[in-house]
Amino acid sequence: MDPPFPAERGVDVYNKKLGMWVFLASEVMFFAALIGSYVILRFGAPGEWAKPGVVLNIKITAFNTFLLICSSVSMVKAYAAVSDGDIGKMRFWLLMTILGGACFVGIQVFEYIHLVERGFVPAGVREGSELAEMVAKGELPGATMGLYGSTFFTMTGFHGFHVTCGVISMLFLYLTKALPGKYTQQDHAGIEVVGLYWHFVDLVWIILFTIVYLI
Amino acid sequence: MATTTHKHPPYIMIWIYLAVLTALELGLAFEFARNWTFGLKLTLLMILAIWKALLVALYFMHLKFEKWNLRLVALFPLPLVLILLAAGMSEHIW
Amino acid sequence: MNWWLPPQASNFAPRIDGMFTAILIITAIPFFLVEIGVIWFVFKYRGRPGQKGHYTHGNTRLEMIWTAIPAVTMVALGLISNSFWVQIKGRNSVPADAYPVGVHAKQFEWWVTLPGPDGKLGRTVDSLISKANPTGLDTTDADAKDDIVIRNQLHLPAGRPIVAYLTAEDVIHSFYVPEFRVRQDIVPGLHIKAWFVATVPGKYEIGCSQLCGLGHYKMRAQVTVHTQADFDAWAKEHAPQPQAGGE
Amino acid sequence: MTTVAASPHTGHAHHDDRSFVSKYIFSTDHKIIGIQFLFLSLFFLLVGGILAMQIRWQLGFPGKPMPGGGILPQTMAPGGVILPEYYLQLVTMHGTFMVFFAIMLLLVGVYANFIIPLKLGAHDMAFPRINMASFWSAFVSGILMLSSLFVADGAPRAGWTMYVPLSARHDYSGVGFGQELWSISIIFFGLSSVLGSLNYITTVINNRAPGMTWFRMPLSVWALFITAVLGLLAVPVLAGAAIMLLFEQVLGTHFFDPSAGGQVLLWQHLFWFFGHPEVYILILPAMGLVSELIANGSRKPIFGYHSMVFAIVGIAFLSWIVWGHHMFVSGMNPTLGSSFMVTTLLIAVPTAIKVFNWLSTMWRGNLRFHTPMLHAIGFVTMFTIGGLSGIFMAATPLDMFIHDTYFIVAHIHYVLFGGSLFAIFGSIVFWFPKMFGRMMNEAWGKVHFWLTFIFFNTTFFPMHMIGMAGHMRRLYDPTIYEFLRPVQPLNVFISVNAFLLFAVQIIFFVNFWWSLFKGEKASQNPWEDNGLEWTLPNPAPHGNWETPPTVYRGPYEFSAPGVTEDYLPQNRKLPTDREPALSPAGH
């Protein structure tokens, strides 16, 4: 009847990794809704957008970007270490990644506080603040500041939320798996899967940094 | 995973690569391109951003070393994103 | 009661009704094919113990046929409706001599501005909107002097193209006159035009057909289509007093 | 490759010593989760139905006190007379409950969970704990949505589509915290849906039994798989939009506020970009399930299996590029309308393929009219009407007239009630023995089918006519309009039939509960079906198989020559069958 057929057991990728990739595909769509709204709103905005670097602190964010790239590298180093069987190195790099991520979140919170103090809030520009004066003087376009605030805080806020989730799950893996020595050269799915998530968060930040802070 | 012993990609080199591209972006946005048109800057910055994103996806997320069926999972949403953007923006192109 | 579409009272209505009938006929064919087929098979092939079904996995030629026929029909239907669609809603489709009326929708009333003898609508400014000036008509604009602003009624001359400038103040409303077969959502922040020719003098109703809040159901206005002579007389009678500047 | 992928799964079919809580409440067993979803979604189906009855009362008898309406608080229906405030809540919540919590959970939550692993010969889902999380976030989401009816100022009143700015500003709609609850609930719902979908996708890709190639998968699994892809990619967009809507209220953002440069149509684009794939999420699984029932009831292989699969894929693909047909008269760029019209009309093609293939499956069959088959035939006939009436709306000039009228309401109910719900009733009866080990009563099942079929048509068919007369949707009192007064008798007729339709569901309800405890014990393969699930005892044990079954053929080998019975299970080895080659990954 039939010729011999292959058993066809999927994509030759273990479940957790495939599951993570599938999850990331849905994350792409989630960020597409947020970033897409920003692009569509900015494209159809009633007037000029605020110039980059006027409202947002570029120096501190550039450093933050660098930090996130570093943590992505340290994550991949942790993965490389464990797949070479070097568990100690893996622990070190994983800890570095957690620290990098935590610093990123900390700096972002600091940045938010600073922005809110200057009068930049999700609703736009707060009355009577430093930025409100700049709008009054015409240094900032008042017509689009509302959109600016809405999109900026939503996009970066949800990115920050993702970073926080990543830090928490890495910390969890570090404490429950890495420290007790449950990862081996053969079995380290957790590191690879969380790594994928972490790099994705980094990737989203790379896009966000360019379109929110630099353009 | 595990025992597949392809040599690890040069992660440190990619790190430097990413840092340089970021510096280039910052320079483009604030330093040497002040008089360039917005459209040109936008295009160059987007190219740089996508370049960086590709580096992360290909090397850090190992897409370069995966089979096509897994790459497909990663690529599948991208056309949908473009469709959404195109339709949303076409409201204003007329 | 009327078991078919409402009376036709605009230039688009006959063609839209024609499309309705055409699609009804097109869809009737597969409808009867399937329903009669099901009933026939249910009786003819009802199960008998000890019998087996006919063992077949399909027939490529048959499947090609019932893929191709709907595909061709649908593409043709698409092309035909598109040529009509462009005439109705295409952004350049409004005839140059169309008579402009302003329709301003707010929760839950319709404010209609008729251009008066000069045939031009006055400028409206959102910031001027107030109780006394519900459409925000800029009375300093020369075109606005003779504009007639009326609430919950729309008066139109028959037999000439009319272009409605639709604006919404708060939420989405929808301009809908069933006899005209015209419907257009009115979206805050957008300036949308809808054009049509009212062909039959008489009285009709505007309904809001997009949920706009608690009073959605009673957000109606009366449309009166006059002959041109009647319309001119009506407009003269309702022309604003020079001082009053709109009602 | 890894050892993880291939690891023989942990669950074992025997020896089940879990506690009651871990067995039935925080269970990770896909079958229990499926059953949990079944009870949850049937509950919401009932809630949605009760809301619909109140809508119909108001439309049939506007301003008259509703029988039993006296128990409602003064803010909803003083003296039993429904207020406009409450009417809009009814309309909104009927749509929300039915779409998200009844039909979607019934199809995706129940059947994806219950039958994907069983039909693929897997021990469980790829991620059982994520599966459990998916159920519980759906549960939380449903409770939040339900609670919005009870907060001050009640549930949202902007329709289930939540068009901004009405939904975005409390002063426009008059709603309070209920509106925020909707957004929060939808965010949880999105989480549930994504967790579920990634599970189904991974399971289908990776956890098939040996020999279960892509084109030996049952059509129900194909449909549920493609549905999961749609859900995975569409629902996050809704979650993102719901977050923006929430921020609009709690943070004062301006996404949808035209006075600050926001765009009203952005919401509609985001909502329908999700919403159209959602429509197919609500019908594709029904199509898949019906394919099973039709093949079984006809005792014939499904006609054109491959084209059925490609039709599912085609519908799913097209679903991403048709969402604009909900926005033809929304003020959207008319050129966009033209392109959306063409893609929309093209959906008729794969749909026609499916209908004709079902019909041809019945052709020269040996039909068995068990209750599931009756429901499947009901599905084919009613879905045909729903599908064909969609063509009227797809033609843009005609849509200008019938958009937002009862014609649309009739269309969606023919698709979702006549289509999805018939498929669901049929599937509940069909897999009831697999779930609970007992059969549902056939005679009462048939009575339920026929009465539902009759009253369904008398309820929803006249809606086409009042739609043609121009009857708008979501009207609290249609008699306000002069042109709608003549159709009011028809509204009364619809309402009376709707009450009868609701009443005959009691038969199903009683049959369900009675059969749960007193039903006849099911034999191992009561429907003489080919699916792998029927090789297990009823109900299937935890962990399903001790050793994964081997699959030798496709799922629809009914009436195959050379076999004495008229069915041939997928895992029965005939002398001519060869063992599947081991995959290169090694198992």
C-alpha cells in the first residue's frame, strides 16, 4: 500500500524551545499593536513631533541600551558556557545577566521619575511644569505632546514589564536550577529558552530605542 | 541542544559590532547628520535598527543555525505586522 | 407590511437594489443546490443495516470545478461592485455642482446647516461650538451669513446632487437614510463627505445607525425632499434674520 | 538531538493517586481541563442566552414590564421595564459573553484541549501546567467580565466591538468601572488564549504519535491547529488595544482622542485586525468537528481530504487581509475598501469547497442519523445560509445599505448559532461518552435537535427581512422610527420564537445532566469511529496511553474494501501495513 513514511515527529526542536518560539511570535503581535499604533498615530499626527533629545534623556538611555546589549551577550555566554559543560562560568554569566536586567529596570524607573518631575506624563504635558513652559514658548509642539506621552509610556512601560518578567524568571532559574546544579551539559533547556525570551526583549528594545528616542 | 558541537559564534565580536552600530545611530541622530533630511535620517536609522535586530536574532537567538521550519515560526508574524501598518497608515496617504 | 426593500428615493437606490437582486439570484443557485442536495441524500442514502458506503476519497476534477466557478463569480462580482463603489464613495466622486449641506452629529441630535442663497457653507470652528452655536459656525465668515442652521431636520432639493459634509462632535454616529440607501459613519476628527441625489420628494427619516450612547435609539431626524421650487420657497422663508446669525 | 524532545512522557495510564484537588480542580490533565472549560463555557452560554432573552423582550414589547423583571434592581429595570442603560449593557454583554466566553471557549477551550492529544495519540499537551494556567486565566477573565454587571453603573455600554470614543470616555457612555473591567478581563482572556494556543501548536507539531503524519491528522485537529495559529497571532493585538483603551481611562492617554491628535479609526483597525481572524476562530473548529461527524455519520471517507485541509489554510490566510470589510462605511480610505472587498469575496471560494465536500461526503454514503450527524447536517444547511448572506455584505455598495442592520445580525447568528453552535451540540453528544463514560439520550437529543432547528430558523430568518427594511442594530426601541413601525409585528414574532428557542434548550440541559449521572454506560467505540481516542476506555485514563499508538492510515477509512466492518481505526494494523520509519531525531 503506502511506501514507508517517516514518523514525522515535528520540527526536531524540543517542546520548550518550540513553545518559546511560538510564544515569541505572539509577543511580536502584541508589540506590533503597541508599536504599530505609535507609527500610525505619528504618521497621521496633526503637526510636528517633538525633536528627539528634547524631552527624553538620551545619554542615560543610550547607556541603558548598552547595558541591555551587554546583558544579552552575557546571557548567550551563559548558554555557551553550559553547553561546553562549564557550570561555574554559566552561573557567573547568568548572574551578570540578572544584574544587567535589574539595572536596566532600575534606570528606567529612575528615568520615569525624572520625566514625570519635568512634567512628561502619559496624558501628555502636566500643567505648570517645566515642559509646559517649553510648550508655551513653542520649543515643543503642543499639538502632539499628548500622543507622545501616551505612546512613549505605553511602549516603554510594557517593554519594561517584559524585562522585569525576564529578570524574575532568570532569578527563579538561578536560584532553583543553576545554584543547586541542576543544569548539565546535556540538560539546560531552561537557559536556552529563557535566553531566547531575553534576546527577544533586547531586540524589541533595539527597535524601540531607535524609533522612540532617536527619530 | 546539548551535544551539537558547532563552534560558538564570536559573541564578543558581535557585542562590539552592536555597540558600534548603536554609537553610529546616536551619531546619526544627534551629531554629524544635523542637516540631513528627516527622510534620509529615518531610513538610515531604520536600516541600522533592523541590522542590529537581525544580529541579535541570527546569532544570539541562533536563528542562523536553526532549520527553516523553526525560522518560519519566527518569521510568520512579520508580514501580518506589515499588513496592519500599511492599512493603518493608508488612512493618511491620499 | 413591506416584505422587500424600502422604497427607492435616491440615484443609488435602483442600482443597489439591482445588486441585491443579482446577488440573491447568484446565491440562490448554491443555496438550492446544497439544501436540495442534503434533503435528497438524506432520503436516498439513508443507512441500511449490513450495507457500506461508497469508498471514495474525492474527485479532483469535480473539486476543481467547484473551486473555479465560485472564484470566477466572486472576482467578477468584486469588479462590478467596485466600479459602483468608486462612484459612491471614491474621494473624487462628488460632482462639482453638488449642493452642500453640513450635517453635524452630537449626542443625540442632528444639526443641519444649509448654505442659503450663496450656495456655500460657512466655515465652522470647533472652538466656537456652544449652546447658542451648536455647529460652531464662524459668523465672521461671509459665506456663513446666510446659512440656515436647523435641528433634527434636513431639507433637500430633489433631482440635484447633494454633498453632505459630515462632522461629529463627540462619538461616532452614522448618517443613514434607508430610502436613499446611503449610510456613512460620522467619525470625530475626520471630515467625511457623502453624496447622493434625492430623487423623490417626500418625507423620510435619518437614523443614527452606529451605537452612540444612551439616546442612540431616539437620535432621529426628519428628511424632507422638496421639488426645487418648493425648496427655494422654504429656504426663503427660513432665511436667518440679518442680526440673529443662525438660530 | 535532545533527550527532552523524545523523552517518553511522564504520565502513565494506570495508578492514579492524585488528590481530589489536583485531579479535578488544579488539574494538568488535558481531558479534565477540557471538561472544566466545558462547564465554564456552558455557563456563559446560559448567561449569554438569558441576556439575549431580555434583549428580545425589549425589542418585541418595548416599554412593557418584563415577566420576572421585577427582581432586577431599579438601575436596570424599574418595575421590570428595561431602561436604555440596561439595554445597552445587555447588548454589549450578550456579544462579549457569546463571542469570547461561550463559542470561543466551547470550541477552542473544550475541544482543542480534549481531542488534540487524544486524536494525535499523545499523553497530554506539550505543557500541561501552562494548560492549567490557560484555564484559570480564562476563569478569572470570565469572573471579571461577569462582575462588571454588578459594579456601580453596570457593564460597558458600547457594544461588544467597544468602538471609541464611546467606550473610551465615561462621560460619553455613562459607564463607570465596568468599562475598565472589560479591558482587564480581555487582557486576562488574551493571556489565556495565547497560553492555550502555544500549547496546541507545540503539541500538534511535536507530539504526534508515530505514523501520524500531517496528512493523516483528522480535520478537526487541522482546524484546531490553524485556529490556534490565528488565536496566537490575533488575540495579542486585541490585548494591546484593550491595554490602550484601559490607559485611556486610568492614565488619561490620547490614543483615540481626536482632539489631541488621536485616531478613532485606529481602534477599529486594531479591533478588526483581531476581530476577523476571531470570526474564523469561531467557525474553523466547528468546520473541523463537523467533518468528523459527517464522515462518521455517512460511513464514508471525507470527500477531498486534501482540499479540505487547504481550504482551512486558505481561509486562515485570507482572514488576515479582510478585516476592513467591517469598516466599509466607517470613513476608512475607500481604496482600502475596494481591496478588502475583493479579498472578502474570495473567502467564498474555500468556504464553497468545504460545503460541497461535505455534501459529496454524504453522497452515496450509508447515512446513520444519530444526534451528532443530525447536528452536523444542520450545520451544513444553516452555515450555507450564513455563508451566502455574507456575500451581500461583502459587496461594498450593498453593504452601505445593510451594514449595521439586522441583516448583519441574522448573518452572524446563522454562522455562529446555525454554524458553530450546532457543531458544538453535535460534538458534545459525540464526545460525551469519551468525557464521562456515558451516552447522552438519543431520543431526547433528536427532539432537541429538531426543535432547535425549527425555532432557530423562525427566530433568525425573519431578521434578514427586518434588516432589509432598514432595522438598525442596538436600538432600544425600534418603534421610535416611522419606517420601522410596520415591521414591529415581525419583531414580536422573532421574540416569541426566540423565547421558544431558549426554552427548548432546557431539553439539552436536562439531557446533559441526567446523562451525566444516569446515562447508559458507553461501550468502547459507541459511534464505530476511526479516531485514536476510541481505542481507549471511556472515560480515558490519566495519561491516555501506556505506550503511544502507531498510526497506519488516515482518519476517514470508513467502508474500506477488504474489511468486514465499515470502519477501520487509524491504529489497526492490516497485514499490508508497514511500520512507520523512525524519525531521524530518533525515538
